[in-house]
Amino acid sequence: MGVDNLNVEEGRMSDKTRRAVGVMAVIGCVVMLSGCDWWPPALQQRIGTQEAQIKALGAEKTALQATVVDATKAADDCKAQSAQAAKAQADLQAQVTQLKADLEAALAKKGKPGKK
């Protein structure tokens, strides 16, 4: 029975060891839950620089999107003007054709041959 009792005693942690492990576990949990608020200065500077770059790129993106909207509107206006000009040209061409026909008819009534 003495040998069995000795093996059981060796397998157990001492009270001091158990308390130390418990305290370390509690401290570890507290540190993990609270997080670490300290950042190295070089990392803080890099983060600050990248945040400034992100803000600048966001402003540039917004400006470019506004430029694209303006360019799209200008392109649509040009297309509308082009369509109006094409319609006006077609109308004028029809008027020229009609005037030529009227002129030829008037000349034919007078008996003079028209020039072609």
C-alpha cells in the first residue's frame, strides 16, 4: 500500500504549483480579454500614413466618379445634339429636293428646259 500511495502523491501537483498555474491562467485570461492597447511607434506611424492614404484615395475616387458623371452627361448631350443635327439635315435635304422638284415643274410650265 505504501507504493500505491507514493505513485498517487507523485501524480498530483503540489498546492503551490496548482495555485501558481491557476493564477497564471487567470492573468492570461484577463490579458486576452482586455486586449493590448500598446502599439510600437513605427507601427502607429505606418497605420497613420495608411489611414491618410485611404482618406486621400477616397476623396480622389469621389472626384473621379463626379468627373465620370459629368463626362457621361456631356456625351449624352452630344449624342442628343448629333441626333438633332442629323434630323435637321434630313429635313433640309428634303426641302432642297422639294424645291428642286418645284423649280423643275415651274420651268417646265414656262417651257424652258432646266439645267441638270
